[in-house]
Amino acid sequence: MVSPADVLLFHAWLFIILLVQAMAAERSTYIVHMNVSGMPKAFSDHHQWYSAIIRSLSKSTKVSPNLLYSYENVMHGFSAVLSGEELQALKQLQSFLFVHQDKEVTVDTTHTYEFLSLNLNSGLWPESNFGENVIIGMIDSGVRPESGSFVDNGMPQVPKRWKGKCEDGEDFNSSMCNRKLIGARYFNKGVIAANPGVNITMNSARDTMGHGTHTSSTAAGNYASADFFGYAPGVARGIAPRASLAMYKVLWEEGRYASDVLAGMDQAIADGVDVISISMGYDGVELYEDPIAIASFAAMEKGIIVSSSAGNYGPDLSSLHNGIPWVLTVAAGTVDRKFSGTMELGNGQSIIGTTMYPENALIVDVQLVYNKTISACNSSSLLSSAAEGSIVICDNTVEAWEQVHYVTESTAGGAVLITNDTESVYHFRCPAILVTPKAGKTLIKYAKKQPQRYYYNEVQANIIGHKPAPAVASYSSRGPSPNYPGVLKPDILAPGNNILAAWSPVSPSAAIGNALIASEYNIISGTSMACPHASGVAALLKAAHPSWSPAAIRSAMMTSASVLDNTHKPIRDIGTNFGYASPLALGAGHVDPNKALDPGLVYDASPQDYVNMLCASNYTHKQMSMITRSSTAFHCSKPSTDLNYPSFIAIFNNSMHYSRTFGRTVTNVGDGPVIYKVTVMAPVGISVVVQPELLVFKEKYEKQSYKVYLKARSKGKEAAYGSLVWVDDKGKYTVRSPLVVLF
Ligand SMILES: *[C@@H]1O[C@H](CO)[C@@H](O)[C@H](O)[C@H]1NC(C)=O
Ligand SMILES: *[C@@H]1O[C@H](CO)[C@@H](O)[C@H](O)[C@H]1NC(C)=O
Ligand SMILES: *[C@@H]1O[C@H](CO)[C@@H](O)[C@H](O)[C@H]1NC(C)=O
Ligand SMILES: *[C@@H]1O[C@H](CO)[C@@H](O)[C@H](O)[C@H]1NC(C)=O
Ligand SMILES: *[C@@H]1O[C@H](CO)[C@@H](O)[C@H](O)[C@H]1NC(C)=O
Ligand SMILES: *[C@@H]1O[C@H](CO)[C@@H](O)[C@H](O)[C@H]1NC(C)=O
Ligand SMILES: *[C@@H]1O[C@H](CO)[C@@H](O)[C@H](O)[C@H]1NC(C)=O
Ligand SMILES: *[C@@H]1O[C@H](CO)[C@@H](O)[C@H](O)[C@H]1NC(C)=O
């Protein structure tokens, strides 16, 4: 029997349990910036000092504060799990600078899980031995070391300067690294602190999601034969097949936290990587609170180029992340290979569309359903009741990716989606195909005439040489950069749609009906896939020009980028229904690795140049030092909003007079003597004057400066676009910069 006393006791227990839970819930992970010039001499290093601070905070409470990471390279400070009280005590310290709460990062694979699509034309990327002796650090979800893309055939010795290691862990031991995969480490103190008691699915650098394996093999995978259920058969390889790879696993199935991302980048810098590839970003944060901005500043100072993804929130303007002036920001484009399927109708007619259904399909004697109510394809229950086992035609009144979801959830036997964007290929569990509105019309006519019997034979095929390509993917995020609009972003377009690369088979890559199926290679889309292409090109350039700064490498890629597609017309934007793409969508253009190797001129920038820019941005001394770190001897004697960047953006937002002057300095990296002449394509309604119009170089590495005067007579419409091109007297080089005016 339960006595009243027991009940009381029970309530008391419950109360205590709730109280403990409430106290535990109050504790959060914080990232803390410290002024290290205030460190007492008694401490021999920062870590010792931070540990002592944490110990001193723990006096008052029962649960001790917990130091997660001391950061040594990316910032001065640490991350720790603290109570509100401890945080207040910490803020009283003289050397305390700033604190922000740990936050989750957005991974840029695809904006919907359905986006599985196909391979790029590797012909864009010339066969090259470059990349040797360059180390690419991947900040991602881990790696599958057994993949054929990471065997070390033909790889040189591990670079002598390498300080990293291959960490043991669950289902992963140090013997799994080799001369291709030279390092593998993992960071999950942040995710564990955020989810107390959590069981980490794979407590090692092993990839269970596939994302990190895919990005790593895209950037620097070795030659391996690959295909995806019969599509895109051939040899897969990374952009820099002889570069070394090091994985820093910071993305976990249980979460992805800034404290872990910072720890991964901190270690990558310490280990000696040359390129950091990071396919994720933080939305809606100031530069000084953005872990990637903070960490990449430290990387840039050490000559490490950081390549990052623009995000998958297009096509709206200002939807971009990683619009950080000292990183390379990469947008996603399509490639000229299409996953195609042919549908044969009962009357002998054939209709070609795009599909990625993982097998050929033959469906005989079913109904082809077209009915305005059902064909919106926005209700699974409606589809199941009205089109069970039938092939449904989905019209283009609802977004295709939504329709894919509802068709997949329904019992429809198959689907034909009518859409303007047949570039995006989706992951269907039933036979399905995407067709153009024109083909759709034919089909609807057929369905209306012969609604009874229908014969559907889908045959998979690959079409190479598809036109137009590249085009900017609809989902690719657009500039201007919300946290620093004064530098034009994104920087460059790279292949992001339908990319075949290595995968982790524990994560299913396709399905037939309810059966999930696995593969060692997968075809997916996103700016996450575009970023490692650019990282690979950056690695090739670093190998060819070891002394170039990150800014010089970025400049080479931007000024040599292509603005024309394979129909010799300007690159188009799927997000505006195939209108011409603006620099806010494609940046300087589509990356052209061959031309970037020998760009003629480069726009260089030093760490102090970025500091001058920050000095002009009204950040407080504290905010500045969160990026530049407290002990670094930068000065603010020459504040300037005019960074020496290879592109131009003027924002006439609520101004009274519409004029702007830019100053730029170019370095001749071609042979001298040489004379360059400027050509301007002025934005509509804007006058552009460049002085001088000729740049005369006597020798290699000489610098010359010029000015650009922009003027609009009156307020124009929202945006205007143009370009400024320097061409040498031998006609060898075309050094192009996009020019954007926003009103
Ligand atoms: C590491 O893995 C390899 C290959 O699976 C195995 O042969 C070796 O015994 C393992 N070493 C240790 C220390 O577990
Ligand atoms: C973790 O795993 C243990 C043992 O399997 C289990 O008892 C516990 O409930 C799990 N914890 C969580 C948070 O899932
Ligand atoms: C489906 O789309 C149609 C046409 O756009 C719309 O009228 C209807 O309300 C939508 N139904 C649902 C369930 O969203
Ligand atoms: C379309 O389908 C709906 C739902 O099954 C049904 O109510 C309606 O009668 C159909 N319309 C036509 C024209 O067949
Ligand atoms: C599809 O393209 C047609 C013709 O270019 C256009 O009129 C229509 O607005 C487009 N639809 C969408 C949803 O973009
Ligand atoms: C900085 O602040 C001043 C004065 O408030 C303002 O005029 C200027 O436009 C600001 N600069 C930037 C880059 O926001
Ligand atoms: C850090 O401390 C030093 C002296 O202790 C001071 O001069 C400097 O301004 C401080 N830095 C910041 C960002 O507060
Ligand atoms: C333009 O000004 C408005 C209002 O002052 C502001 O909200 C907006 O962010 C500005 N846009 C840019 C690109 O600076």
C-alpha cells in the first residue's frame, strides 16, 4: 500500500529530480574569447591558464564547469559548458573579451534529401599531375577509408612537414591511413555537451553519412572506377588526384556544433594543411560571431586558402552564407551530363526526360492519370486513393521537389513531372521521369485520348554534351553577402549538380519501393559539392605556385573564370527560368582550372589589407579582436572599405549622390615587359571611367595601380551589371572583373 508519507517522499524526489534537470538544462556550451595579453606570467601556456580559470569558477556549484576545447590557432579562447552563474563570474574577469553560445551549422548538401543527381564532365578538368605535395584538410562528416578513391597507388611520400595523425576510434585504427589519406581526426565534445548522455553513432573519423567521403573524393580522390546503378559509368577521380587528404570530422548524426568546427579547423592549421575545404556555413551571424570567419582569418594569415560553400537557399538575393572577404565562396552550377530516361508510349511515341531511378522499368497495362485535382501532386493520400498503381502526370503548379515528396509517400505506380527545371534530378522510389512543358503537352493529350491502356518503358541512359551548361543551379545561394555586402559574393561557380563521388554504403543512396539500396558511389547535388571542386583547383594552383597567397590564388581563379556556356552565350540561371545569370548568382564566372594556372595579373591582399577593411566597418575594438585575435599586432592607421578584390560592388542604398571610386593594384605574374589595356562594359545607366587605361609593366612581379570612377545620373532600378577587363598587348591574357551596382 502507498502511504501519504510515501507520496510525499515521491513528490520530494520528483522535485529534486526536476530541480537537478532544470540546473542541468541551464548549463550551455559557450565559446569564450580571451585577451591573452592579460595572462598572468605564472602560466606557461594558454591551456593551463584557461583550465585554471575554469577551476576557479567551479567553487560555488555542485556540477563542475567543463572545459571542452582550448583553441590555439583559430582564436584566443576556449569552449566550455557553463551555468548562468559561472558565465557571470567569467564576465567579471579583466581578460574576458566576448562570449557567444554554441550554435549549429548548416550543411550545404541539398536543400531536400531527394536531390540525387548525376556526374560532371571530367573533360572540364584537364588531366594533371599537379596537386602533389599539397595537403587538403576536409572539415566534414568523416571518411570511409576503404573506398577505392582513397587507395594510395601512385601517391608520393607523405610530405615531411606534415604534423597531423590518424586517430584510433570506433571501427577505425591508425593503419587505415595511407599516402592518400594522411590524417583522420574527430571532434565531438561540443555535440556531447549539447546532448548529455548521447550515444555517438560512430565514435571515430569513420563516415556514416556519406557527405565527407563524397566531398573528400571530389577534391582529391584517386582514380577509381565508379558508377551509380548503371548511370555515369567510368573513372571517378578528384580534381587534385595527387594531393594528400586529411579528414577532420566535426559533423555528427547527433548534431554539428560550432565548438567542434572550431576545434577541427584549429587542428587543421596546427597540422600544416595548405587548403581547407568546408562545405557548411552559419546563417544570420556577424563576421565576428561566425566561427568560420574567425577560424579562416587565422588560416589566411598562415597562407592557407579556405574554400567554402555559398549555401542552398537560392534563388532569392542575400541568401548566401560564408560571404567572408578572406575566403573563397563557391556557388553551384550544372554540368553537361544528364541522367536521362526514355519513355515509350503505347502508340510508339518516345519521350525523353531526366531520371535517376536506379533500374530500367517496364510497366504494361496501367492507367495514365491526368486530372487537375490529382495532378497538382501535393497530397499523398489523394494520390494513393486516385492513382494507386497508376502513372500520374504531375503539372507544374507546385514545386517539383515537393511533388517528389508526395509521390514518394503515395502508392502511385510511377510519375511524370512536368517542370521547367529538368536539370534537377530527384530520388524516386518508383519509376519516374522529369519532362519539359512541351513534352508534357504531348503526354497530356495522349492521356486524355487513351486513358485506359498505357505502356511505360523507361530506359536509363546518359546524355553527355547537354546544352546549355553550365547554368547556375536554382538552389545556389545569392549575394550580396548579408554580413559584408561591400565585397561581391559569391566568388565563383563550380560544378555542384549531379556529382558522382565516393559514398559510405551504410547510408542508403537509393530505393526501389520500400527497399533501400546502397552503393559505394553516389550522385548528389549542392554547393557542398561545388566547394570541393574549387578546393581541388586551389590545391593545384598552390602546387604550381607555392609562394602565392590565398588572395592571389582566389584572384587567379576569378579573373580567368568563364562567363560563357557551351553554346557560347552568357551563362544562364535556372533560378530565373534560364535568364542570363548575374554576378550575384555566379560570381566572376565558372572556374577554368587551365586558365587559372596562368592568369597574367593578380589582385593580391595581405592580412593587414583585410584589417584595414575591418577598421572601416564600425566594429568595436573588441569585435575586431575576435577576428584578428588579441595579441596580433595589427593597426587601424589606414581604414579603408576598398579591399584590393578582383571584383567590384557599389551599393547606392539611400544615398543622395550616386558615385563611387575604387582603387586597385595588380601584380604582373606573367612575363615582362607587357602592356595591358582596359575594356569596360558599363552597367546600364552608369558611367565608368578607368585611369589609367594602359598599365605598363617592365618585368615580372611588378605592381601597377589604377582607379575606377563610377557614376549614375539618377537612381536606377534595383541592380545593374557590367565588367572591367584588362587585355595584354599579345592577346594572351584576359583579366576580367565583374562589376555590380545596387540601388
Ligand atoms: C587495424 O586494422 C587493421 C585492418 O583492419 C588490422 O589488420 C589491425 O590489426 C588493426 N590494428 C589494431 C591495433 O587494431
Ligand atoms: C545509450 O545506450 C545505452 C546502452 O545501450 C542506453 O542504456 C541508453 O539509454 C542510451 N542513451 C541514449 C540517450 O540514447
Ligand atoms: C494543392 O495545389 C492546388 C493547386 O495549386 C491547391 O489549390 C490546393 O489547395 C493544394 N492542396 C494542398 C493539400 O496543399
Ligand atoms: C479528379 O479526381 C478527383 C479525386 O479522385 C475526383 O473527385 C474528380 O471527379 C476527378 N475529376 C475528373 C474530371 O475526372
Ligand atoms: C516556365 O517557363 C515558361 C516559359 O518560359 C514561363 O512562362 C513560366 O513562367 C515558367 N514557370 C516557372 C514556374 O518558372
Ligand atoms: C560607420 O559609422 C559612421 C557614423 O555612424 C557612418 O557614417 C558610416 O557609414 C559607417 N560605416 C559603415 C561601413 O557602416
Ligand atoms: C588586451 O589587453 C591589453 C593590455 O592588457 C590592452 O592594451 C588591449 O587593449 C586589450 N585588448 C582588447 C581587445 O581589449
Ligand atoms: C539598404 O538599406 C536598407 C534600409 O536602410 C537596409 O535594410 C538594407 O539592408 C540595405 N541594403 C544593403 C544591400 O545594404
